[in-house]
Amino acid sequence: VALVRGHAVNLRPTDTRLLAVLAAELGQPVPTGAIAAHAGDPGSPRHADPEMVWVWVCRARRKIERDPAKPELLLTVRGNGYRLTPRLVTCDTNSRWAVRSGRDGYHLRRTRTT
């Protein structure tokens, strides 16, 4: 579960893995092939299919962006893949992801689990 603008949003495991892969390279483009290799569901026959990344990104944007048609957090880098915007994102390194909006934009953090 993620927190987006104070509201709980259910993230699928693929959404969580996608955000984790992008957050690990915060602000830097991550190639589609690398995202597919690390974010896909290992039990799926298309788990490492780069064509699935677009679907995962669209699903994640619908859940975390203010306006998925005009993303501010999860950006496309034409010819290079995708990236999370560092000026809008802060991270800490615990275990579950949470995305929230602050005065200066979105914040991605991992929430503690006990």
C-alpha cells in the first residue's frame, strides 16, 4: 500500500518493484530492458519482456501521479527508458514504499514494517 496525497493506494507487486528499480537510480534514466529484468513477475512468461514495461509504467502512473497524462514523478526519457524525478522525490531505505505530496512536490519513501 502506498500513500498518495494522504490517501492509501494499493500497489501491485510489479508497481512496487518498478518504483524500487527506478528509485535505486533516482534521477537517472533506467533502460527499459533493465526495468523488465528487475521489475517483472518471475512467475510470468513475459516477466522480462521490455514491451511490458510501458504497461507497468502506465498502471503505476494512474496510481501515483496527480495527472497521469502529464506525469511529474515517473518520467519517460525518450530513447533511454524511464526515471523518477529527484527534485520531486525523497527516499529513505526501509521496506515498503509510500508516495505522498508535499509543498515541494511528491515524496517517495519506504515505510517501516514491524
